[in-house]
Amino acid sequence: MFLKKFLLILGLLLFIFFQGCATFAPAPPPDISKRPTTHSRFFKLLDTEVKKAGVRDASSEPVTHFPYLRNNRFLTFLGKRLEHNYQKELWAKQMLQLNLDARKKEIQNLPDIAISRLADQLGLEPQRNAILNRMTYLALNLFKFDQGHINYYRSIQSAAPYPDEYSTALRVIGLYPVASLPVAFFTRKTRREFKIWYETPIDDLSIRGEVIAMSPPENRNFFGRNLSGILRSARDELGIPRLAEEVKKDLLLHFAPIFHQDVAAPYDWPGEVVWDGNRVSINTRKPTVYYYFSFAFFKDEPVLQINYVTWYLERKGPDTPWIERGHLDGLTVRFTLTPDGEPFMVDIMNNCGCYHFFVPSEKFVQQQILKPLQPDAFVPQWLPDLFPQKRLGIRINSGWHQVQRIRAGNVPSDAITYQLIPYTVLEMLPHEDGRTESIFNDKGIGKGSHRIEPLLLFSMGIPDIGSMRQRGRHAIELVGRAHFDDPDLFEQNFILK
């Protein structure tokens, strides 16, 4: 009798989990066999070399049957909301550009022998630029060719669902409904302990070494400019703000935070990511913050996000849980702006996707949405009243690199200036001999950053849990399913004013 009940419950769990994650097979584009054979052959050969070398860029996802398109969560979400063909054409062009960007990184990271082999098969000069130029030309041609087919955009929508970062198989094998109960308990317990930091006077927070301020090059140009007008006038027909590089640079400098880091050892310096032989390392003598821009939704409107990413040599020290210790660590701090350019949310995570939390603005956020079956989103404090008139400051502890307080203020006179470097550098990082390599593997996992956490937490369904991850690959909840780049993440967790 007990065995029958157990098998029945297990069967129901399997059905529920696989139903929840079931996807329909994507429909192939019409007349796929009529595509120019030279185009299809090129992309097949290129994909073969990329796979063999393990250099696929995981920051976006290939679209099945469309070798000239890539997708991300924002574009997937956006595509479901479009009604008119002119909007869908712009949407497809965004996926085309995403593919061009990804393939540029892949071609750049291919080993020389793969470039020579590919060039020989294609009758090209054995130069990366020759292959890159041919790829761009053929991608644009194939895009135009396919556009002439009936139901083209519907075919893309069918082929472009974005996979999540959770493994249903791992959750079923690990009996997730049972295993998640103690994880949820310890998640709430840890958050209560973190909350004590935010309730403690900042001068009374424990210090392992010396708190050192690190700030960006000072720039407050936007206080004298009409940021709302700039953002709204830059919107394309999809409502996405497309800013000039100069404006993006000004925004980047304007919102760049001050990091107040408790430095007790070399592993506490956020530095420049470099290669040490074939191992990813950190040059702690060069304080560095990496950045990229992304998009989300605010009350049904696409809005701009600015992401600041730091990297540490390791997660270590007496305050760090032993299962989390290991090579490489980091933080991602994200500012999300309203359509008028006001920051309504800052959210932060470690670069493994763990310890994610929100810091909302009381001006734009009415209340938090509570979740009865899983831990609520963690909101340890609101944005300071002096922000954004004053620069945001982030207090970080030693070793564990957890944020203990958010405040706003002037740049300290003894602050060390950090350099701002594009995130794409990490995806094509030069070696001493001139070749480039991504610090992430083809699954988006930071090379050499593996932890022992999967042995204990595999049932939460996150492969390589605890490892550092590439943008676009961050699962941020152990219980439930959520991603750092979910475009509706804020509306899932908050009622906006």
C-alpha cells in the first residue's frame, strides 16, 4: 500500500514538472530546402568548428532553423507582444544583430587551426576578418531571402522560445518538492541574518581589514540635461531606447556607484580579469568594473538597465560558508531606469546568481508581492532619499563579498578610482600571445570557478550551482524559478505606482 502511494505521488510529480516545462517543437521556416546552398553550407561548417572548439557564446541563444538569428529573454518576451509586421521586422532585426555580435565573438575565439581549416573549406583567405565578413554578408542575405516567405515571423516566434536555467530532470531526481523545504527554511534564516546588517548603524558593522572606497571617474553631466527628453526621443518603433554611444557613456559614468570594500586580503580587491597561463585570474593592482546595458519592462514599457560587474580573485575568509569557497567571485549591481530616466530599482547579486536582492525606490514602488509557496523577494532596504542627487555607495564585507548596506553620498577624498571596461572584453579576453578566449565555457559557466555546492544542492535544478556565470545565464532563486534577466522580474515581485 505504501509503495503504491509513493509511486502515485512520484508519478504526479513527474507529470507536473514535465508539463510545466514542456515546449512544442519549433516549426521549420517555409521552403527551408530552397535556401541558397552556399549560405546553408557556410553556417553548418562554422557551427561545426565552433562546437568542436567549445567557443559558442552563451550570452544569447541560437534560434532553431535560423542560423542568422540569436535570441535572449528580453526579445522573447517582447516578441509575444507584437501585432504589426513592421514591429516584427524590427524585432527580427534585433535578433539578427544579436547573432552578428555573438558570431563575431565566436570567430574571434576560434583557434588558428580552426580558422585555417574553415578558410580552406570555403575557399577564403585564412584570416579571421575574411570569415567574419563572409558571415556578415551571408547572414544579411539569408535574412532577406527568408523574409519573402509566408508566415516568416510566425515561424520565428515558434522557433524562438528561450530555455530557462533550471533542469527539470535534476529536480525530479532530487525530489525537489521535499528537498526544497529545508532550502527555503535556510534561505529565510540567512535573509534574517542579512537584515541585521541593514539595521545596524553603519559605523558598528564588523570590519576584518580596512574599508576602502573605490569610485568611478567623476562625471555628473546629466544633472544639467533633459534626460527624460533624451531617452524618449531615442525610442525606436518598439519603444526601446536606442542611445548614442556618447550618451550611454555619460549615463554609465553618472550612475556608476562607489564600492566601500572591507579589504583584509588580496581576494578583497575588485580587479582586472586576466589570464595567468590558461587560468582566469585577477590583477588586483588595477581596480576594475565591467559594464553592459540591457533592457526590461516598467509598466509595459521597455526601459534601460545599466549593469556594473566586479570580479574578485576568490571567495574566501572566515565569514564565508565552506561550501561556497573557491576560485573567482564577483558582484553585479544593476540600475533600472524609468522611461524618463529616473532609477526606480537597483538590484544586486553575486556573479553565481546567488544572494540576489532588490533595493526599490519608494517613489515608484507601492508594495512587494508576497509568495506563499516560496521565499519572498529579498528587500533589505529602500533606495536612499539622497539618491540620485548623490552617488550610490555599496558597503561590501571581506571574503564573502556580501552587500551590507546601500547609502548615498559624496565621493570620499581618499577614494581610489576604478576603470570601467566593456563586459565584452571578458568574452574575448586576450592571452599574452595575442589569441583571445572567453572566461566562460559554451554553457556560460566561468572557467575554473566550480564549487562543491552541486553535491548538496543539485536537487534545486541549477546545473553547476555556485559557479560564476555569464550574463544571460543567471538563475537567481533556489526555490521557484527566476532569472536575473527576466524582463518582467520587477512586476513579478512588486506593485508599481
